[in-house]
Amino acid sequence: MSRSFHRHLRVLLASTIAGICVWKSAPGTDIDRQAFTAVAQSFINPPLFTAGKGSHRSPWQLRAFATDSKKSTHHAPAIVSLGDDPNGFFQESPPAPIDLAVVLSNFSRLGMKNAAIAAVLAWEKPDPIGLTALEKSLGKFESLTMAAPLSRGAVASPMPPAFRRASIPISAVHGDASSLPVVNRIPLPGIILENAAALAGFSVLESEPNDGPVPLLARWEDRLVFHFSVLSVLQQLGLSVDEVDVRPGECLALGPNGPIVRIDDYGRLATPLKPISNEMSVSAESLIDAPADPFATHAASPVILRDDRSAAEPATRRFSENLSPLISAVESSAGLTESIRYPRFLPLWEIATLAVTVIMLTLLANAPEFLRKTGSLVLAGMGIAAQWIGLGVAGIWLPGLAILAAVAAAHLVGLRLANPPPSQS
């Protein structure tokens, strides 16, 4: 009688401790995420994108590729346009460094704390005084994103610090990065990127065709650099490049809860661009006498200085034309379904479910070995089946790992009791 009691007690304690420990610690872990993804893939075609922590306060959330992306929303970025300047407002055409210094100083005067310079800042023989004024204006922003074209040449150049700060190691890529375009230099001499806090993304890749899908990624040495539009969205969301999840052939995920962009094997945008009908744009010269910030409603968004000159290079004009639709496509997660939440039961109900499992395991503790093993397998199978049914039918995430942990602990204790270690004489 005493032996039977001790057997029941050991199984009760072991299964309870194992179940409670896993119930408390499993939510948000990699194994819980993998279990959630494995179950979800039974009902939704992969790839799947998960968010949340699997806890009661932050349940798992799921998104997948949509067959129809018409419902995706598009937001208009705030644009300051550098046009042809028919009235000769600026000293030179294209604008000289001192001209841009005046424009950017008015960004700061009007309270614009974040800027994204899509216009390439490069001149053959710039005025040193104008350059000094321009660098001073660039240093006033809390965050700054800049752009430059990239190419691939016979002689490689060191990666500028602004590009390195805005890059991630190739080892961080999930999947095969060998098909991504390769670059190794900036084709323009004297380009200005040396602001201490600036991040830089590419505007165009000279090795890629101008009339095809827009590339969002490129390889430079052992690093991965991003398109200017991706960095400007990260800037708006307050995210760093280290939070970007890159999956060639699948997606570009900007942070755990941020936008998800579909890309092909070559890192190019896999969804068509849609025109922006309500673009918020003002001319650069109009900011000089502006009494208030024209983008006050976009205070959190970076204001983008864009080169819209008709005399610009064809690749630059195409970059400028596609910039607003591209930023909107990246920001709006075009081509993805709405996020679906999978909440958990109330803690009391989950504890009750776990308690029933522990009681049944305890009752089986003194049963014959075949019946005990069969009963454990049945309980484990019921827990797994309930996990699938709960997610697929009821849209809830059950504590299946905790139930399996309780069953496993009871089984191990049963094996040890059935085969006790030999006594030492």
C-alpha cells in the first residue's frame, strides 16, 4: 500500500512541476513559436509571418500572403520637391551646396526633426563654404537617411560608414542570398555621406535594368545594403536595420510587428507598384517663406527631399517617380492578409485543463505497464489533437506544450519506478 502511494505521489509531483514550469516559461520561446507555426501551416499555406509572444497579454498573431492585395492601404509620404526652378530662385542649376543648405535649414526652422535626402548630394567642384554650410545643416536632424547610386566595378571601394551603419551581415539572411545583386562602389566621386549619424541606402543599381522590378537589396562585401525606401520606412517606424528579417524569395519583414514586403529570389519587389493620388508635395523654394510646417500632420514621418528636375539622369527620374509608390508599398504590407490573433484561454481554465491531465496520469501510475504507456500515449494524442482543433476551428492557442511536458514527466518517472537502479551492497 505504501509503495503504491509513493508511486502515485511521485507521478503527481513530477507531472505537476513539469506542466506548471512549461506553462509559465514556454510562451514566447522559439519552441512555442515553432509549434504554433507548425500547427498553423496545417490550415494556411506557407510562408507564414508570426508576431506576438504567445502569452495572455500578447497572443500569437499570424499573417500570410493574400491572393488579392486590393485591400492594402497606401499612405502618401511628405515630399519636398527640387524642381526645374524656372524663376531662378537658386544660385545654380542643379542647386549648389549652399542652396541645399538653405533648404535644409528651413526644414529645421519649421520643426522638421527627421529628414530623408533622396537627392544625390554630389558635385564636381563644390564651393568649400557651401559644403561647410550644407554639412552644418545636415547635422541638425535627429535622424537622417541619405541616398546614393551603387555599381559594380573591377576595382572595389571601401564601404562608406553611412552604408555600413545601414547594413546587416549576410549571415543574418534566412535563406540563399547568392542571387542578390552584387555592388562594390559608389560610381560618383565626392558624394556627401559623412554625417556622423546618417544612414545611407541606394537609389539605383547601375548593374540592374531600369525598367524591371525595383531591387530592395544588394550585397556589398559580406554585408547586405538596402534601398533608400526601406530605410526611410524604418526611420519612420523608429526601427533599426538589425530588426529586419530578410528571406530571399519570400519577404522582407521590418521588425517583429512591422510591415512585411514580398520579394523575389533577387531581392526585388514582388508586387506591382500602385500610383499615389494624394501625394503631399511642396516645392523646395516655397519653404523659404513658409510661416509654418506644411507637414505638421506628418510630424513622426521623415520629410523627403526629392530630385524632380527634368534634366536629371533617366535612372534618377525613374527613382524619383517610383519613390512615393515604393515607400507606400513597403509601409503598407501590400499583398498580405490582415493580422489574425489567436488568444489563449483564461489562466484558470488552462490550469484546470492541466490539472485534469495530471490527475489522469496519477491514476495511471499504478496500472500495468502496457495500460500505463497506452494511457500516456492517448493523453498525449488528445493534447496534440486538441491543439490542432483549437487553432483551426476555435482560433485559440491551447497550452499543449505544458500538457506534453506533464505526460513526458509522468512517463519518465514511471520508467524509473519500473526499473529501479540496482542497490549497492
